[in-house]
Amino acid sequence: MKENRYRAFLIKYAEIGLKGKNRCFFEDCLVRQIRNNLRGLGEYQVTKEQGRVFVECPEDFDYEDTAAALQTVFGVASFSPVVIIDTTEWEALCRAVGNYVEEFFPEKNFTFKVECKRGNKEYFMTSPEICAEIGSYLLKRFPELRVDVHHPDRYLTVEVRNRAYVYSEVVPGPGGMPVGSNGRAMLLLSGGIDSPVAGYMISKRGVYLDAVYFHAPPYTSERAKQKVVDLARIISAYTGPIRLHVVNFTEIQMYIYETCPHEELTIIMRRYMMRIAETIAKESDCLALVTGESIGQVASQTMQSLQATNAVCTLPVFRPLIGFDKQEIVEISEKIRTYETSILPYEDCCTIFVAKHPVTKPVVRIIEKSEKLLAEKIDEMVRTALETREKIEVSFYEE
Ligand code: ATP
Ligand code: MG
């Protein structure tokens, strides 16, 4: 448990650093997301400096809350609680690093290694010199300490920039790219385990999300819908605000059920979901659709079924879980805290009208023929479903 003697965090980012001329844009996205996710916790100062972002905390900040908020910012490779030393004057610097050890490690019975990063290349000593000199200063001041350059109990990292920074802990962040750095996609969000994880993974590459949920009242309940809103809210901690489109799918489902061969129900229904989702996606400037499908998980996710549902889309369909086993997906859903909500036992529209023996190898040509049977009313029904959709703005952190 950290105490508030740390008043700042040093944030490292990984991939953004590779972005050449666009680097500034990525850094600005990262700073914006950090500010946004911390806003509700108090007055933080977030600044960027030479490949680092610094977060200076208000006096009464809570370490756990701050760390939890940083864990939801994609683009953060790691963060370190850091002590800022307002001078780089040599003797003052050594003293300050000594004070840091004094204060944070009352038990001096450990081995250490000093590491140095010199952002200020004009500084009068090189990094190895700084490490060696600070090391010997510490040994003199705390004779119980010992140096171990191979397997130290603690690393003490000193960064010398316009100011100096000292830290000894590196907490892994979520990684990825800051949201807002890579366009927008439309997630087909059901109440299950998979689709929230799929949304999380695409957003991790810097993509903003909107979502669409197909609701089938009275067969699916208000509670089932609320569950989807709750899931959207949980992932919006990472993805930023989500506009959730709730489409009433009952009439379309019933019509397919009454008109088409029952073994093709699920596939035809899923093709209409994709068509409707794509229409909303295009209206919302989304560049792709996202689903939680994984090869072979259920009848509607065989290679043939995926091909049949894919065939109605012109936007790319991203399926980040395509090669994942269920257990691997469950582990991510536990990590991002959607699991507990996902397993609440409310009905889903896909499970109400299921055939006893759904086709597992649908042939697109045959499915298209069956869909012709819907010609009389389906366009009107799709239009109505689009027009009557409900839009819910979901946001974990207030914008
Ligand atoms: P999930 O756990 O995400 O519900 P699933 O294993 O239940 O997935 P399916 O029911 O076949 O799989 O759905 C596959 C994908 O289709 C889902 O991951 C989701 O992206 C989308 N989907 C399914 N049902 C709905 C729905 N009612 N509203 C929106 N999208 C849906
Ligand atoms: Mg499902």
C-alpha cells in the first residue's frame, strides 16, 4: 500500500514512440485520455516531456483510485509512482535520492542497483557516471545497503531531465494505443461474455466504439437490455463514451421464423443483424464492424456460417476473438470486469427462436434463396427497426 508521499506518476508508453512524425498526435491523444479518466478524482496536472508523460497529483489524492484510473488508459505501457526533484544540481540531487531511500525503505536490509536515464544530454555527467556516483553516495549514507548489479532486490531509477525523477516501481499498464488515435468502429454488443471482450480488444488499438444491441421484447426483458447497458458502461472506462443503439428486432425475427426454413433461422437472423448494424455504422462514421465470434464456438460460427454472415457486409468485420478458446476469453473478461455481469442469466434474442438442428454448413446461394421469401415486408421492417431505435449515451468517466 502506497502512501501519498508520492505526489506524481511517471508514465511510459511503448508503441506510440515508433510513430515518427505523428508521434505528437499520439502523445496528445494519450494526455487527453489520462486527463479525462482522472478528471473525476481531482485536480491533476498532466504534461508530456521527451517520451514521458507526468501526472502530478493533488494533495489529497488516493493512490489506489489513481492507479485504477491509469489502468484504464490504453497507450500506458507502465506507470511508476515517482518523486520529483526540483533541481538537477549534483549534490542536491544525491541528497534527494538519499532522502527517497530514507523515506520509502525504512528497512535498509536490501540489495540495489541504480539505473539512470539522462533526458538532458547537456548534463555534465554521463548515465554510467551518475549511476556509479549515486550508488557510492547511498552506500556511504546507508552502510547496511549492498549493491547487486545482477539480481538486485530493488532498482532505483533516476531520470535527469529539466528536473530529476526517482522511482523504484514499474507497474504494467494496459498497453495498446490511446483511443481517438485510430477512428471508430461499431460493436455488435450482446449480453454475452464474448462481445464486450471483442470491443475492449479493438478499442485497445486506439479505436473509439459505438455499439448496437438487438432487443426482442417481450421475449427479451428490460433486465436483459439493462445488462447490455451495464456492460457498455464497464468497457467505456477503457473505450471512452459509447453511443449504444438499441434496435427492436422482434418483428423481423418473428417474420423470419414464420417464413424461412427453421434450420436457417439463426444464419438469416444474423445476416439481418449485420445489415442493420452496417447501416447504423455508416451513419455514425464507423469504419468497421466488430463481433465476438470465434471459429467453431457454436453452429453460427463455423467457417461456412461466418462466410454467410460476412457476405452481406461491405465494411470490414473485425473479430478479434476469432482464434481464442472460451477460457482465454473468460480470463480477459474477468480482468476487465465484465464477466460477473455477462454471466447473469437473462435471455438473448439469439436463444429464443433456435432450431433443433441448425445448419452448420450454410451455402450462401441457398440462404439467399430463402431470404427472397421475405421480400414482401422485410425492407419496411428494417426501415422501421432503424427509425425506432433507441440511442443511449453511455460513459464511465464523465466527458
Ligand atoms: P456473446 O458472448 O458475445 O454473446 P456468443 O458466443 O453468444 O457471443 P452468438 O450469440 O453467436 O455468440 O453471437 C455472435 C456475435 O454476434 C456476438 O459476439 C455479438 O457480437 C453478436 N450478437 C449476438 N447477439 C447479439 C445481439 N442481441 N445484439 C447485438 N449483437 C449480437
Ligand atoms: Mg450471445
